Amino acid sequence: MAERLPLLKTKNWTSYHAVSKGIHHAVGIGVDGSVDLYFLKRGKKDNISWPVEMRVRIERKAKPAKGKITKWVNKKVRKDSFVLPPKASDDIEELTLIGEVTGGTKFQLDFKFTKAGVLLSGKILDEPTDADYRIILESDIEKLSTISTADSKDVKKVKSKTRGDELNISTRNEKELRVKFYEVVDVKLLEKAQVTAVELKAKKIGRKKLSWSLANKKMGQLNIECKADNGMPYAGFTITTMLYDESGKQLGEGILLEYK
């Protein structure tokens, strides 16, 4: 029988189904299976209003009628669709959830919690014949430095406000790349190089580093999209990877998100 995920009764975590805590971080699993990662300072959430998010995105494209073109549509997770959900837990090591998106297609999410974060993967359980489906992992981080529109056009001003902030990017086909916050992320170069890991160093996230890495470095690649119009990382960015394409081919095994 499908139902909603039970929620914790633990103080400060009552909107989550499960929590895993380390010395410097905590990971909360939401009612739709999404991930929120918090930085802990003296045991309390330091980024309470802007957790680092990660979620599975399932997209559907209807089989086109003759002469017509169809588009990919993001399907929302039905919060009341989880099958035999486990009990809520604030001390969890592994978690598997089975649910549905709007339209009825079933999916599975797998979480493995580490000392510094969480590994998330997912897959579609049904084999729908009326449409193509693909499954994507998406992680989002909010603004890391406040730069006015006027200052964003002046590299020297951006540099002075983001000194020491940078991305270290590991790739499959090139040597490690370092991108300062006043530099533009070259998306085409990174697509060709095939990114396998991204490490963030920034004053706003504290002394530790935040990293995204492929669960299997031999499969798939990470894509980075900066939110600033000038393509610089200071305004935050989104990292995605495709797990399964529309043919059902597995392209990746998940993302490991850690703060250490």
C-alpha cells in the first residue's frame, strides 16, 4: 500500500523522514526523497536557510505522433506514493525508497550515508511503452558571494570580493582544472574533458570543502551550470549527471556529496 513517508519527531528535524549526522555535517531526507545537506557548527545548522540540495529528476517525453515533436517534461514525485516506507530514523546508514511520479511510473532511490555525506542513486522500475523516460541527478548550491550587477562586469571587483574562493575540477580526459570565482566556467571545455569530481572551497561554507564526485569514475560525467549571467561561480551553480537515458541505458551510478 502506498503512503507518505513518516516524519521524525526529533527536535529541529520534524520535516524530514531520516537524518544522518557527522561531526561537521548533517543530511536530511525530505518527504519527496530529496536530500538537504547542512554544515554543522557546534552541533547546529550553520546554513539553515540555504542547505545544499540534491534530488532525482525524472523526465518523460511522449512518443510523438506522425509529424509532431514532443518535449521532455519533468514529472513530480507523488508524496503519497511510497511503498512500504521504513520507519523514520535519525541515525541511519542506508535507505531505499520506492515511489511514483505523477502519471504512475515507479522509481527507486538508494541512499548510502558516509562519515562526511551521502551517496545518492536511482532508477526507474517500470518499463513504460507510451513514452520515453530518463533519470537525472541534480544538486544545487545557492549564492556564495554577493556581487552587484554593476560589479559583476568588473573582474577586479569580483576578484577582490571572492579572494580564495575556487572550484577544483577533476576530469577524465584532462589534468585537474582550477577555476577562481572571478573566472568563467568553460562549459564546452568541461563537457569535452568529462568532469568526474568538483570540489568547492569558499569562505561562505566554512573551513571544510564541499565535493561532488561520481560514484563510479568510469561512468558518466558531471555537468556544471553557473547561475550568474557572466558564467562565474560566485552566484551559485547546479551540478547534474544523467543516470539513465531514454533508451534505458545506464550512464552513471550516482553522486557522492560530501563536506570534509
